[in-house]
Amino acid sequence: MLIDNHNREINYLRLAVTDRCNLRCNYCMPAEGINFAKNDTLFTIDELARLSTILVSQGVDKLRITGGEPFVRKDLMVLLRHLAGLDGLEDISITTNATLIGPYIDELKILGIKNMNVSLDAIDKATFERITRRNQYDTVHNNLLRLISEGFNVRINFIALEGQNTQDIIPILDLAKHYDVSVRYLEEMPFNGGSKTFESIAWDYKRILEYIREVYPDYYKLESPATSTSMNYKIPGFKGTFGVIPSFSRTFCGSCNRLRISATGDVITCLYAKASTNLRDILRQPNSEENIKKEILKAVGSRSKTGFEAQEKYADVFSNSMTSIGG
């Protein structure tokens, strides 16, 4: 079991398999993209499998595959097959933009990997294409509906972007009206390769909730796990639910149970923290399992208590792109 220096159990790993993405969402990276990692600096699929096994042996029982866009890696299913057979790993989930997942849906269902977070920042096609800078709306929409109809546990992540998509906050709720999905609204963060900075946001979680209440005044709060990043709600008559994630306000830091490892091996103990160590070269050396465990224990033992504390120690944090730190 991994216990941090604030007596919090760390049992949830967000594992990035790539920093590449086939979209160019304007809040994530500049239009020209970023300097993506070279292939030899990325973990191989075999290394990701070995690393996952080590972390599970240390008490991680929940693992989320992230990117970039995970399905950019054509060998991703090899890793997912390994994870599906890993004793002690109780929850496997994937965060995806749903552009490339189509050919793999059947096998994912067979493997029992049914927890999907789909990034969808607009229900309107023109708005979607303006934000993503790509023409992939129909593919995403079709794959999303297929995931829902195939019985996957789908959560839709919608980042509220001032001046861009807030007019879609209510329309996208129709998905929860008609389907058993959770629509989750995230606060914007200034991680996008250094092209934007801000000290405050117009659409924090309180404003999002107030905006929804104007249309659906009868929604009520649901009980959520103590480690949940989202505050979750139900609207009477809706099949699904909705939630808000205060990613900028950071109200959930006190119960954080998460650890991030980037596609190039950086261990990130907080979204707002500087990488505490890198595991890639260690994993490629003799006695790697023992040394990896030592580095993980060292990282977990020196976590900041909150994202605000981490940010104070790492003033340059927002020069990163979200795609390089695992979304």
C-alpha cells in the first residue's frame, strides 16, 4: 500500500501512453502542435506493462490510460490485454477523444474494459470543429453513441471555455436526459504550451451550477466517494447524471489518491507539480523493479498537500501542455 506524507492512500494511477494527439484543441496546445516526444524517449508497450505490474504490486488498484490520445498508439491493445489479466487491478478506464476507438470497441467489451471518459467540449458540430481544429465530429458522435449502446460506463468531459462553448452547457445535458451517462463539466486550466495564462476563470464550478439551476432548478446532489474529483448531481426524470470538476478551484485536493506517470516516464504527484523523478531509464537498467519501487515511494513521500502548494513550488507549471502531462 502506498501512503503519502499526508497520510493519504495512493491507489489510483493515471498512466499516459503517448503525448501525441490527432486533434488540436485550442485549450490544450497551440495550433501548430508541440514538440512531441521522440519514439525512443517513450515507454515501449512492454515497459508500460512491466511498470503497471510493479505499481499494482504496490497497491494501485485503479488505473486510467491517458494520452495525448491513447489510441494513437496502434499497439495499445497489447497493453490493455495485459492489464485486463492483472491480479489486483480492479478498475481499468480510458480517457479518449473517441476519434480512433471504433475498431477496438468489441474487444474492449470482451476484456471487460468498459469505463470510458470521452472528451467532448461541444454538442454543436461547428463549435466542436472550431475548438478541436479538426473535422471529426461525426466520427466522435457515432463512436460515443456506440459506446453507450454497447453498455459501456460513459462519462463525457466538457471543459467550460469562456467565449467558445458555454452555450452548449445545457444542450449537452440532453445526453444525460436520454442516456445513462454522466456529463461532467470541468473548469478551464491554462495548460496549453504557454500560449495562455490567467489568474482567474469566468466559468468556475459555482457559476456552472448556477447556470444549470436556471434551467433545471430541481437538481439534487448525489453522494460521491471521498476521493472523487467531481461533485455529482441528478435531475429528476433524467436517465443519467451530471457533475462538476473544480480542476482550477481545486476543492478536492485534501482527499487526492492519484499519481501520474507521463509517457516519457515523469512521475507527477500533482497536476500542478513539477515532475519529481523519471522512471524510463531506471526501468531499462538491471534491478529495475526494486529501484522503481524505491523511486515511487520517494515521490509519494514528498507530495504537496494541495495543488496551490505545488504551484507555489513550480512557478513555471503552466508552460506545460496538457497533452504532455497526461491530460
